[in-house]
Amino acid sequence: MTDTIPGAASVPAELLEALLAYERAILANDLDELDRWFIDAPDTLRGDDAGLLVGHDAISAFRGLRGGVAAREIERIEYRPLGDDQALVVSVSRFLIGGRGLQTQLWRRTDEGWRIAAAHVSGRPRPFDRAMWRTVGDPLFQGSWDGPLAGRTVAVKDLFALKGYRIGAGNPTYVDSVAPEPRTASAISDLLRAGASLRGIARTDEFAYSIAGDNPHYGTPPNGAVPGALPGGSSSGPASAVATGQADIGLATDTAGSVRVPASYQGLWGLRTTHGLVPRQGLLPLAQSFDTVGWVTRDGDTLQRVADWCLSYDGSDSTERVYGASGADLPRRFVVPLEALDAAEPATREAFERFLEALDAPVERVSIGALAEYQEPFRVVQGAEAWRNNGEWIREHPGALGGAVAARFRAASEVTPEDERAARAAIAPLKERIDALVADAQLLLPTVPGPAPMRTSDGARVDAVRAATLGMTTPVAIAGIPAVSIPLLTVASQLGPAPVGVCVASRAETDIALVRLARQIADETLPA
């Protein structure tokens, strides 16, 4: 066999045997054997188009969710000795279903024989990632040829109406059961009129009823900042598209944190707009009392351009007046909720404290009350509205939902009118409490408790993170105020250094000024 592979004869026999054994393990998806071939050390490297993994444990965790590779054959090997105990091996693979890939490996001789110290994989090119995209074009829709967003591309969360397409809501049964949309949502039209082009329709968690970013039907979109981590939801698809450079703007929604969480997990800028500011016509609702439109971008300048256009009278069909459009600024005074700091993981709190030290502005630490006081009535009202919106369809399509979302809808179906009335009564003073704090200051806190969990985390771990996250995100949702997640913190995770956002929130209808303030904060506190 090896006689037919060009270049194989130049490879020392022991190393060639190791190389081919490793290739057999790849094709068999033998995870234990693959682990054995990588040096068990914290500085072992593996990289591909998703990013770089450092350390044997991180590599092993990522491999467990990859699912193997398509059948292939090595058709060429290049060998370069780097000394008696190290060698560089580059192999070209031909996939039986078409296409070629490239594997570059640094092999090192150890007491156990030849092992891989570093590897870079260029896999078979894919037309697009179906876990991230529902449909995609180049572009799918061309915007106007000029404007403040000319040349930029948009990934639209699969909850917005696009003329001629069905809303998919992250569920294959749902998309097959509804009619094509007769018109395009104004939130999309605003971006197209500004010169942006629609790259495609991106995936969402089922019915937007999650903040993890996983989807049991289509797969989990990649985390563009931390390979092997959850992307954050429910705006997982648009956020992943932006983080991986496949779109410049993600048009998304935020009910309990669905813009802010994926922005934090993937190192993006994310704006949740004032509740009700951007009309929601053409948007499939989850819970109307909290649903709001938002955007994710890779940089603050693009987010500012989007906000300036889409929230100003001259640019948008959707809004008439937002504070800051004329250049007015918010006061540089901040309040930090003590309860949010207590909910943050130790590494996040430490990084946030360092950020506060670098912030040149008055900061007051205040109590907003137990986070559970916000989270529980929010959960009840959200559940009541989610069931009213979707309960009939769910009853007519038993078994159509994935397990986690199905469980949430079952709980939602049990909310009584009395429960809902009591929850709404509890929300009113909580909203007043937050509104009073942001009347002349801005709320400042870590966006989420910590970095994105690993995709291989068990259900209990993901549920615990979800509960802690909702405790930190629901006060802003209950108040209905705008909030920006800024990619300012970096903390250690099981998969290496990972981003965590800083959230700054302001009083209602100050969205444009808030983005401008967020950019100033970033300029002042990020290392030069």
C-alpha cells in the first residue's frame, strides 16, 4: 500500500507506521486510539478552520463531538526531518466523495514511540455549514448599492419574515407546516436600504426558547472564538456567522439574553434595543412582553453604523426618535449590581474588577435585590406567552421538539392565569427599581457568569449555567431597557482563553448614545 503513495518511501519505517496507524484511527473514529497518538501534555497543539486548541485535554474534548471524517485516502506525503527525534510530515488526502484535504503534523519521538506534538488540518471544503445556516447566497438578496452599510453582509435569525421564504424557527417540522411569507420584515428592509446585503438565513435554537445555542435537529453552530464550546443562543446562527467571518452583521432577537449571551460567548459586540423601539412585524414571537430586536457585530464601529441608521428617523422606517441621534451623550456614571458580581464565576469577577480599575469614571456598587426575584416572574410570564403563541401547534405536532425545549414548553403549559397575574404584579416594582437606577447612571456588570461551556458538558452543567445566566440577564429584560455587550474580558476555560462580555445598560430609548458610550469604554479600557 505504502509503495503507491508518493513520498512514503522517504519516511522512516517506524514513523510511517505511526502515521498510517493514526490515519486508520481517524477513519474508524476511534477516540481512545486518537487520544493515544497525541502527546499527553498541556502544550500539545491542534488547529483547523475553527481555531486553535491547546493541550491534550482540550483536543480530546473537541474530538469527542466532531463525529469522524469522510472516507479518504492519502495520496502524497512530504517528510522533513527536524533532528533525530522530531519530524515534519505533510500529507495530502483525497476524499472518496470528492475534494482534498491537507494534514500538517509535527511528530516527536517519545518513550512510547512517535507521537504528534502539533497538527494543523485543512479539511475538505464545505459549501456551507448547515448547523449555522439554513440557506445562504452570495448574496441571497442584494441591498442598495450605497449607504452607510454598503459592502457589509447580514445573517438573519430564522425568526424574521423574508418574502417568499418560510420562517423555520429552528425546527424542521415547523418549517414544513407554514406558508411562505408575503412580505419582508422591516428590520431586514432597513438594513438592505442602508446598503447591506443579505448573506443568508441563519439557525436559531428551537422557537428561540434557549440560551445555550444547541439544536437537536440541525446540529450546534460553531463557537467562532472558542472551538469546542457552545455558541450561545438563541441567536446562535447569526452570532456564529459573524464570529467566523461569514457575515458582518447578525440580525437577531433578545428575550432573556439571546443577543447578549452569544455575543459574550463568541467575543462579539451585541445590542439589545429598547423593548418596542423596533417594530416586531414579521417576527415570530416567543414572549411579546420581552422580545426585542438586536444586532451582533465584530466591532463597535459597525454596530454604531447599524444603530445610527436603523434607529434614526432619517434612516429607518421603524423608529422616529432615539436619544443620542443628534450627538447627545449619556452621563459617565455607573452602578454595578452586587448580586450580579456574586453570581459571576471567580475568574470572571476577577477580570471584571480589573476592568473597573481601568475605567476612568465614577462607579457605585448597589443592591438590586435577589436575582431570583427577577428570574422567577420573568419565567412565568415568558412561559405563559410562549404557550399562547405556540401551544396549539405543539399539541398538533407531538414529538416535534427536542427534549430540553419540549420540557420548557411543558412547564409553560402549566402556568395558570392566576400565576401569570401574580408574576406581572411582581414585575412592576422590579422594573421601577431598575428604571430608577438608570435614570441618571448606567448599569454595568459582566454579561454572563463565565465563558461558554464545552459542547460536551453534561445536561446538569448546562442547566446550572443557564439558570445562573438568566439571573444576570433578566433584570434588563424586565426593565425593557437597551443593553450592549462589549467583548472586554478574557478568562481561562477548559478549552483555553475565552471571552466574556461586559454589559452596559441605559434608560429606555437611549440606544444610539449607549453604543457610543460602549465604544468609549472599550477605547479606554482595552490594552493598547
